[in-house]
Amino acid sequence: MTDTKGKIESTKDKLVGGVKEAVGKVTNNEELELKGKIQSLKGELEGKAVDVGDKLGEIKEDVAEKINDFIDKKKEEK
């Protein structure tokens, strides 16, 4: 899943879940309210997972850059 697609999906789940939860409360439908809460929570967790994935990608790039720089420097010293 691409980062943008993941962010859109998590936002959609948070919004739709919030609506379901609100409708469930207004209509006194416990099951719909619970489904809404679960979907909202799922959206929050997915959003955090996308953020973590972004950070890990940045860290991976930084480490690769430092290793390449180190190897290049060692080659130049020879």
C-alpha cells in the first residue's frame, strides 16, 4: 500500500467510524456504535502504522547513505 493510499484509507476509516458511532448513539443501536468505535480505532492504528513506515524508510535511506559514503571514502584512501 502506498503511503498516500494508506493515509486516505486510515482517514476514511476514522471518519466513517465516527459517523457510525454517532448514529449508533442517536438511534440507541449498541452494535452500530461499537462497530463505529472499532472502525475509528482501526483508522487511527493504520495511520500510525503508515507514519512509522515513513520514518523507517527515512532511517533506512540515511543508513544506506552513510554506509555508501564510508565505503567511498575507504576506496579513495587506497
